[in-house]
Amino acid sequence: MENLFNNLLEGSIILLVLYGFYKLMLSRLTFFSWNRSYLISMLLAAAVLPFLSFDWGPTSSELLGYQLPAVTIGEESVQKNEWSTWQILSMFYLAGTVLFASKLLWAFARTMVLINRAKVDTFRGKRIHIHPAFSPASFFGFILLPSIPEDEEQANTIVLHESIHAAKGHSIDLIIFQIVRCMYWFFPWMSRIEADLREIHEFEADQAVLHIKAPKAYAQMLLNLLYEENEHLLLNNFNQFLTKKRILMMTQAKSKLIQKLRFLPALPLIGLLFMAIACEESQEAIEPAAVETGTVLEANEVFDVVEESPTFPGGMEAWGKFMMENLEYPALAKRMGVEGTVYLVFEIRTDGSVQNVEILRGIGAGCDEEAMRVVKKSPNWIPGKQRGRKVNVRMRLPVRFKLGENTVSENRNLIPDRKFFPSNRQLLDLNSKRPINPLDEC
């Protein structure tokens, strides 16, 4: 669940940055189709990018170093009457998502029921669904009216306007928005995004009508046809927005073509967000440290790839037993319900001692300190060798803390198997001073 909240936070950042760019640079332009495409792309980026992950380099789970199976503590060890922060947040988020999803499903079902009950008529070759509960609107290919106006000119204009909504697929935009809203219902400017999207739909339809109707006559008709607003998640209503704003947009000077250049920064902006969120900087795999004949091995040199890797006395089964006998789930982590994997790096020196234990990535709540404590407590190892000579070797170790119900049964499987441990050639070279993060995904 923590990963989900991280993804939602990243998606919120995408919405905030891209919507801010829209309001500052694009919202006043009359390129309505371009603005519409931008807003839909923004919504799709927020819905998809945080959940993508791409590998840009050869780093894989096989290169993580010694892999220790999960340390599992039964859920009965957590205080039963105390809810963790993540549990509270999860319930709150789930409740909001269910609420908005229910409203979406209800709106869709209610619309389809009304359409099925509506009287079907034709006007100038177009099918019209007539029902008293409708205000002039469109829903996918359906044109919905409470009745066909007696004034044929007005009727023709309204039907034309709604036909444009249907032809341009504006209902698809609203479906996309409502789905994204179910994910990001907590985003404070979500309602503003919806208003802007619906506004663009109206401007786009009005713009098409003005190719046939004179602006003054069309504006006067809008003033004469003030229908009661019908709040609906999925319909494009004829006068969904303030008539005054639509009339002002009709009389506004068209944006110059050169102003389309304002859209260009959006491409690198989305690209930067993609690189920052969907992909982390990868570490390049360095070729195994092959030592040529005649090369002098320095006494303090630390290797990641050696001909003979260090081994724990008694083998990996003994190492797993040592870790399980000494690791304890921190009380603070239990109370907070913290789970996750602590990644460590340490050195096996030429005398077999464990030195320079560091945390590459931790999870807090005392888990990092506990993992370091146990590794530092380790007995001496059998040191690694390069060309028959003992050398210092850097090791990596993920220690997983997990709360579960079946503690006893799971602990029986905690003795590591050989397949969890890499060969010499599967280790990364850390000759550079900057440590490699084993969680880097690209």
C-alpha cells in the first residue's frame, strides 16, 4: 500500500505541474482542439506514468547480492486495537475511491435507463431521444432533448451543437476524466480541471456552429435559451457553462498560428516527468574485475568480483540460521505496521571480519538499525580470494521485514537456498566511490 501512495503522490505532482503549465501558457488560446488534447494527455499521464517502470541497464534482481528470505513476524504481535497510519490512510482513500466510482456507475446506469425510456424522434435526418428529464445534451452518439423546440431555427442550432459534441467524442473525454478522478479524487484542483475540460468542449462546439451561424445571432439565441442546469457527470449540456463566458470567447480574436509554439515546451516537460517518475537513474554494470598477470593487488583495495567469494563458516544454511536467531522485529515497527526491505552493504576484510556496514536504502522505524546490528554481530567469514591471495570483498544484503499471520510455518522456510546467492560474476564493481543502489530500476 505504501507503494500505491507513492505512485499517487507522483501522479499528483504530474497533475500539478502539467495543469499549472496549462493555466499559465495555454488556457487563453483559442486552439480548443489542441487544449483539449493537452488536458486529456495530462490525465492519461497521471494515470499511467507513476505505475510504469523501465529497465535502462543490465541491473537486475540477480545482482542484488546475498538474498535473505523474509523475516516474518505474526500479526498477533501487533497491537490489535491500534491502527497503523497506513491502514487509516488506506481506508480513507478506499472510501473516497468507492464513492466516486459509485457515482460514475450510477450516472452511467441512470443515463442509459432514461435513454431507453425516451421517445425517439427524427429532426432533419438525425435521431433525437426525447425525455422530460433531459436538458439539451449529448451522450456518445445520442442527442438528448426535453422536446424539440417549435422554432425550427433554434431546434436546428441546438441539434447541430449537440451533434458536434457527439461527432468529436466529447463523452469519451468525460469518461476518461471520471476514471482518473476516481484515482485522484483527493487532488484539490480536480473539479477545476473538469470545468476547464467541459468549457473547452463547449468552445469547440460553438466554434464549429459559428461556421454556419452568425456570431451575433448565435449569441442572442444562447441568451434566449437558458435551460435549467442538469448536473450530470457524463453529459455535455447545451448551456453547461455561463453564457456570458461563451459569448466573450466567440468575440475574442483568434490566436495567431505562431502561438502554437507555446505547446512545444509541454513535450520536454512531459518527458522530464517521465524520466523522473517512471524511471530512476540506472547504474551501469561494470565488467568483472579481471586482474591481468603481473598486476599488483593493493592491500586496501575492495573488490566486488573475485575468483573465490567469501563464505560464512558452515555455509549459507549457517548464515541463514545466524540471521534468524539474532534478528528481532523492532517494537516501533510493529506498532506502526511498517514492512519492507532494508538494503545493506558491508565488507568482508582479509581477516574475515565484517566492516563498514552501511544502509543503501532503509524503511525506518528501527528496522535499519536492527539489520545493521545483526550484520555487525556476524562472526568472521572465510575471506574471498583473487589469484590465490586474500582480498577485501564488498557484499550486498537485502533484509526483509514482513508482518504475517503464519509466523511459525513461514519461518521454517527461512533457511536460504543456493539459488538466492549470486556467483562471483553476478556482483557489481564498486570501485567508484559512489555506492550502487540495489533498488535502481533502470
